[in-house]
Amino acid sequence: MSRATARANQDRAELGIVLMLVAYLGFALVDTSVKWLVLAGVHALQLAFIRYAGAFAISLVGLLRGGLDRDSFRSDRLGLLLLRSAFLLSSTVSNFIVLKYLPLTVTSAIMFSAPVIVCALSMPLLGERVGAWRWGAIFLGFAGVLVVIRPFGQEFTWWALLPLYNAFAMAMYSILTRKLSGVVPIETMQLYIGLTGTIAMLPLAAVTWTNPTTALDWALMLGLGPLAWVGHELLTRAHGFASSSTLMPYTYSFMLYLMVTGYLVFGDVPDAFTLVGALIIVVSGLVIWLRERGRSTTQTKPQG
């Protein structure tokens, strides 16, 4: 490989990392805005509808410009597409509800056990082999979750179990994405996510609708859809510039962003248990990442 080619690849990877960091900043702003709004009295179901309807409208405009036809909706994997959309939608709704009761750092720390759950489910659902190192990382990750939740301590709240479901739903969403990748176009997958979320949440939003009371609240609410759409768009583009193995460690920027916004906006300071538990979860995720990266390198290494 020439020096110019190596430099070009490095520049592409660096651009992918920057896009990844900006994408997760967008996701962090979504969660921070939702927490602000639910504390202001806006219902979480209404916010979930706004989030999906706004993103769906933007995606639909893009598809219409490129020529929307029946092929955009056709797929012989319709059941899996709808199930994938349902898992993501339920995770969003559950997350929006729990943000009213738990600090941003706690919800994000528990949510980051999703890669650990993916690893645990990859053997029965994807037929992948899980070795001793990855099993050790799985148990370590769940130990970190227990440190954050503290199920036997005085600080325990039943609301802390909802982020566990969020992590499970996101894990199932990731597994179904693996199954559909290369079989169903990305645009079709995104279209079904927006369509499912908009249709499912519309009647619930109509029943629970409350008008925001300030211009700031209106701006934050109407910004949820565009922010979420930009985040997913940048996330997709980031993977076009760098491999998943390169980008994965930067997903933890989400937790750092929420620590900052949680402190600046709500005055939340994570306690020692939350920080230690989050660190354990991060370490377990990085161990899984390192093992998977090593395995993929071995599989793609030229045989001599």
C-alpha cells in the first residue's frame, strides 16, 4: 500500500470517527431534551410520537425526491422488519418514560449493557460461538449493571429495571439488523422504523397530548425528530468511512455527553456506584470488542 493510499484511508477513518462523535452528541441532546420536557409536564408518549413522526417526515421527503415506489415497501422479510421496528420503538418509549425518574448517567450506563446482551444472545440466535473470554465479559458486564442498579441497597428504585428492558430491546434490534443487513436495503429498514413508530404512537399521542408552555419547550419538542434523524444519518455515514471495529469504542462518548448535560442542565452528579458500574460495563464491552476484532482479523488474514 502506498503512503498516499494509507493517508487517504486514515483520513477517511478520522472522518468516520468525527461523524460518530457528532451523531452521539445528537442522541445525547435528544435524551436531555426529553428529560427536560417530561419534567415540564409533557407526556413521554407524545414525545415518542414527535420523535418518530419528525424523523419519518424527513426520510419520506428524501425518498420522494429519489422517486418513491412500491419497491420501497416490498420485502420478503416483512415480519422481521416489523419486529425490528417494534423493538426499537418500545426501547424509545421505555427510555423516554424512565428519563423522568432517573439521572441521565444511570440510564445511559445500563443501556450500554446492550452489546453484552447481544454477545450473550449471539449463540442461540445467530449460531455464533462464544468463548471463555466473551462469557467472562458477559458476566462482568452484568456485574456492572448490578453495581449501577444496587438492587439490594436503600437507593434502589423499580424504575431502574426499565433501562434493562431498553438494553434488551436494543440488543434484539441489533441482532435483527445483522440478520437483515445485505438482504433488505437500509432505506427500506429506516422507512419501516419511521412508519411503524408514527402509526403506533399517533393514537397514544392524541390521548396524552399537552401543549408545551414556553417557546423553548416548543423548540425542544419539535427538534426531537430532526435531531434523531441527523444522528442516525451521521451514524450510517460514519460506517461508510470506517469499520465497526474502529468506531465501536467511540460509542461511549454518549455516556460522557450525558454526564456533561446532566450536570449542566439538571445539576446531576453521578455517585461513586454509578461511575464504578459504568466503568465495569465499558470494560466488559471493550473486552468483547477486542475479541471480536481479533477473530475477524484472523478470519480475513491471507493464508500463506
